[in-house]
Amino acid sequence: MPFVRWLALAALLALPAASQAQDTRLTERLDAATATRVQQVVDSAQAGGLPGEPLVQKALEGATLGASDDRIVAAVQSLHGQLRRAREALGGGASDPELTAAAGALRAGLEPSALRRLQSLRPDQPLVVPIAVLTDLVAEGVPPADATRSVLDLARDGRPDDEFVALRRQLQQRGAGGEPMGRPALRPAADPPVDQ
Amino acid sequence: MRRQSTLLLALLWAAWAPPALGQLSGTLDMGAGTYRPERAIPGGIASIVPALRYTAGPLELNALGVYSDAPAGRWNFQGGTEAIARRPAFGFLLLEASGKAEWTSHYRVQGTTTFSGGVRAYTATGSRTRAWVGRTFGRATALGARRPLRRTEVGGSAMLGRVHLAFTLANTTVDRSYMLTPGDPREPVADTIAAYPEPTAQNQVDRLALTDAVLSGRWRFRSFDFDASVGRRFSRSTPETVIWGLSVSRDLAPTLALVGAAGRAGSDPVTSVPGARYVAVGLRLKLGAPVAVSLPPRPVADASAPFRIGPAVAAGREIVVRATDAEMVELAGDFTDWKPVVLHRWGADSWRTLLPVSPGLHRLAVRIDGGEWRAPPGTRPVESEFGGQVAEIVVE
């Protein structure tokens, strides 16, 4: 009988602990079922060594933007997959912000090899800003190969973060590039002038 | 002459200025196709097009040459160099000064030269839309005569998804002189005196004015780049013409692309070189990094930016959103756990709050007067998985 009492007491003590494991931000903003489904993804990510905070933020973003429950869960699951790919690309030493930024880069269409190369060129410096700028350039329409090359050039020279930001600003000011001097590709040279 | 010398000196200075960590990039196009010029015999043609771009800080230099070889030894060459100096954004404006020298050479025929210089003012809000206005002055030499030219242009561009669209309206005025001799058909014969002109020739000047309206688009899809443009020339003194161009390139390797192009190029009223229709295919070799990397001055806080996050202080970071005629502005982002924060009115058209924001990459959105959540003005919007657009920004 004492054993049963102890068991009941332990169960009572464990109940609040289980409810604390659920992120209160999720339970406050989502219905109970959706919060539980999101929490399962978060727990799965953390068990695999991935950050849970970006997943929580994704769910909260969906709640603020008025998305349906299924759409929120799908977005969180999709981000989980991207974070896993980012971890594969950057390895176990990457910080949570770096993994979040890398997940965005992969979503934008960049190759994992570009992230690995960037990491090898900046082994002792944070990668968040270079990865964010790289993602931004691709989103602005710069071909991924060209954007990668420019960012890697800066990384190779050991430039600080603000120069990566300056590169992005410079491109925004310049526009989307185009043919040199605005001339269409392969347009032949004009014939001699004609007196009209 | 003095103006030309000044322009030449400016170009030389630009070319020899200290190249502080600038970057050189370029392309070499080689192709063949068909060419149908106005008032000349059509035929096959082969072209070589080297192009170079050098950037160092606010300075940009461009050089381009087009050598085309037609059957029977007829060849034409068009070349040009351009120097552009941009100053850092002045409020919401970006000022740009440029000087350009262009010339043509032809088989057994005297070529043309054009020197021009001008200024442009861009809106530089950092958003996906921009507008500009510019004014150019110059002088061309063609057919043995000098021709002063003036050009005024206005334009705008926008990124719609991944398509870059631009519209330009350019008004060009050029004075073309010629010697009027007795019996010239251009001389009006309206009265007795005109019917019996003085026997000496007279120098006459025709002022030619025309306006080109051009809409162009640029789109990148996987390894393909599409460029298209269509325009129309409006003029009382030259035939109105529709001009267009279409080109597609596909990356075969990081430094090699296949290029195809077709179009109708308008005649140049400044130098009198004729227009033509063309179709061509070829290869493009890429040299250096196409995206220029340089060392611009360290960015300074832009007090007129429509959205800004200030430096970290004890109470957090100052966040300011410009929203004219708004009654309420809210902000939400990953640094507020996506809980809407109401901003306080600050000045005539701005809204402000103080929030702790850590350095790094952040997602956020604003809502004005209870409307849709969207990216703050002046930031690059990204599509949200939940519909609508938010912003991703890097906080330093």
C-alpha cells in the first residue's frame, strides 16, 4: 500500500512537469491539438540536436498571420527538414542562428556545398551575416553561382560582417545588372552612317 | 572643344584612379547569325563582343566593343567606354555622374564619335522599386559634321517576384547641320525670292527631336536568363519605329554560357547609323566574378529611411517605421514572439518603439490600420509560407 501511495504521489508531481514541457507560447496562441503537434516536432528536433526555437517562432508567425492549423504544422515540419539539411551541411559545430540562416539559404535554392565552403573560409567567425547576405542576393535575382562566388571572395579575404552587408546594399543600388552599357546580347555592330 | 577636353580628363582620371580593392569582371561573346540592315543588303554575319566592367568603391568603369564581319570583307566596329561615379545615398536620393565616349569604324567608310556626360538622381530607399531622372549633354561627329545633343530621361524599375521590370522614357534632341545649296529640295520654294536664291551655299541646322519609350524585363529561371525589351519611337521628323530585343542564355558551366538573341535595333539619330533586324546564336565566356565586390564607405544611419532599426542601447533598439496618413502601426517579429507591438506616433509621418533585438537575422512584419501584415516599407519582402509577405533583415 505504501508503494501505491508513493506511486500516486510521483504521478501527481510528474503531471505539472509534463505540462511544463509544452512551450507556453504555443499553448497561448494555438489550439491545444495544434500546439501538441507542433511541440512534437520541436521535441523531435531537439532530440536530434537541432534548435527548437526557430520552429516555435515559425508556429507563432503562422498564428499571427492567421494561417490554418494544418498549414502551421506543415510549415513547422518543413522547417524541421531544412534545419536537418542545414546541420548536415554545416556539421555539429554550427550555432543555432547559423543553422536557422542556413535553412533559409537552402530554401532559397543554394547548394549545401556553398555553405560548407563558406564555413571552411570563416572557421572562427560567425556565418549568420554572410549566409543571410548570400540568401538575399539570390532572392534579388542574382544567379546562385555568381552570388556564391562574390560572398566567398569576401570570406576568403577575411572581411568583416559589415562589408557583406555593404555588398548587398551596393547591389540593391545598382539594380538587377544586365548587359554591359545596356546593350542587348550579340547585337551586331551597326552599318556605316547614312545621310538622310 | 574645352568641354570635350574636360570629359576626356575625367575619363582618364577615372581610369587611372587608385584601384582600391576593386574588381574586374567581363564577358566575351562570340556568335553568328543573320543581319538585315535598313537600306543595305542583308546576309550572314559573325560577331565578337568583349565587355569589361571594373568597380572600386563608388566608381564603375565599363568598356564594350562589337566587331562584326560580313561577307565580301565588309566589317563594322562599335566601341564605347563609360565611367560612372556614385556618391553614397543622400537622404533617399542616390546621385550618379557619368561620362561616355563611343565610336564606330567601318570598312572604307568614315566612322562616328560621340562624347557625352550627364547626371542621374535615383531614389535609393533600398526597396524593390526605384525611380530615376537624368540629363545628358554631348556632341557627336558624323558625316563630317558636329552635332550637339541633349537627352532627358525618366524611368522606373521594380522587382515583381523574380522578374526585374524597367521602364524608360528618353527624349533626345540633336542639331544636325548641312550645307544648303541652290536647288536643294529641302529649301521651300514659296515665293519669287526663294525661286531665285543667292548663288552661295548656306549652312542650315535641322533640330531633330524624338522620344523613345522602352519597357524591359529580366528573369532568371534555373540556369536560364531571359532578357526582353520592347519600345516605340515617337518623332515628328523620323518614321515612328517599334524596336524590340529578346535574348536567352543558359549556363553550361560557371564560366561558359550559350546565348541566343533576336531583335530589331532602331537607327541612331545622333550618328545616323541605320537600324537593323538580327538573329544570332553564340557562346559567352565569363571572366571574373560578375557581381562586383568593393569597399564602399561604412554605411551610415540614414535618418530618412522608411524603416530602420537603430544601434543597441540599454533600453533596446529604436525601431522607426514611416507610414504617412496612418492611424495605427503595429510591428511583430521573432524578437516579439510574433506578438503585435503598437508603435507610438513620432513626428509627422513616423512611428517608433524601443525593443530588444539581438544582432543577426530576423523575420518581421508590420500592420497599418489593422490591414494585412506585410514587410515594412523599404525592406525586401519575402513570401511567407502562410501567405502574404514578411521581411528578413540582418541586424548588425
